Amino acid sequence: MNKHQKALSYFLGICLLAALLQSASWLKGDALVFPGVPRILQAFFRLLGENRTWQQIGVTLWHLALTMAVSTVIGVALGLLQGLSDFAYRLFRPLMAFLRAIPMIVLTVIIMVMTSYDRVPVEASSLILIPMISEATCEGCRRIEPELIDVYRMNSGLTLRILFRVYLPLMAGYLRQAWFNAAGMGIRMVVTTEYLVQTKNSLGKAVFTSGYFFEYDEIYAYALIMILLVLCLSELPRIVTKALHSGKKGL
């Protein structure tokens, strides 16, 4: 499938989504709960023209950046430890399974009791993302060919130099894919926790306020904003990676 066909299919997918929303509005017969696509788009562009909306986006993206930083550092460290040690793998496996299985609402409530509300979006979201990154790191570490590692470890044991110049580059594919998935999931979790704890000047708080005042067209407009953010966060690293590869080839 060439680029034009991909663009066409993606555009048709957007049209299908719009048609489904419009059909739901007609079937329900309640313009308040299911406003039509024109009303949603009108609210969408109106929100984008307000400074408050960009402030809310900035707060949410800041929470997401902190979440990705924390979950990446801890997830990669735990994944490497599990990948290099069978004992550590078995030791942390129940904890990782627990974090993957626990409902987010339950985890968020626990974090709310243990810490201040302004830290909940980052802490709760990080705990959900850590197993995803850790599992990818562990799998990437275990799939490295032992012969490649032996070449670099002939004269020394595991050092930071070998870790950063050998292990991490060989695991780059696993880490990249995990980071893409975590970024898309992360923003959804951050907004959800912001909604639950009523984080000031955030997208989560904005959605709560719109629902409280029955402004459902704004809720769908905020959903559209978050979809665009997820798409940008998922595609931006790919674009940067391709640009870096192109630059290296040019050199």
C-alpha cells in the first residue's frame, strides 16, 4: 500500500467515525447527549481558540512528560535487571503481574490515600506504564545474541560503558515500540487520573467541568483534542527517528 492509499484509507476512517457519531445522534434523538458532528467541530475550534485550552493541554503534557520520564527510568532499570538475572526475573514477576492486572481506578484510589492529589496523575500513571516498559526491556535483553555480548565482555565484566554502548543499542527496537505504546496509553491514563482528583487547569478537570454542566459537545471536542495529541505523540518519535537515520545516511 503506497502513501496515497494509506492517506485515503485513514481519511475514510475519520469519515466513518464522524458518520457513526452522527448516526448515534439521530438514533438517540437527543442532541444534548449526542450532538451532531457540526456542533462538535464548532466546539472543537472554539476551544482551540481559547488560551485556557492551551494551558490545560500544557498541564496535561507536563504530567505526561514526568510520567514517561519516571516510568522509562524505572522500567528500563527493572527490565535490565530481570533480563540479566533469572533470580530477579522471578522475584519481580509477581509485582509486574500485579501492576498489569490491577484496575486503574483501584490503583488511583490507593495512591490518592497515600499521597497528595497533585502527585496522583504522575505516580498512578507511572505505575501502570512501568510493567509495559520493563517487559519490553527484559524481552529485548534476553533476545540479544550471547556471542555479541561475549565479544565486548572478553576483557571486562558488565560496566556502564558496555550497558550504554552494547545492551541498549541492541534493544533499541523493543524500547522504541514500548515507548510508542506507552506514550499513547499514558496520556489517556493521565487525563483519567486528572479527572478523578480534579487537577487544576488540566484536560481531566476540563472534561469533568463540561460533564457537570451537561456540555457534551465540549466533551466530544476534548476527546478529539486528546485523539490528536495521541496521534502526535505516537508519530513524532517515528518522524524524529527517520530524520536522524536520513541525516546519518547523508553523512
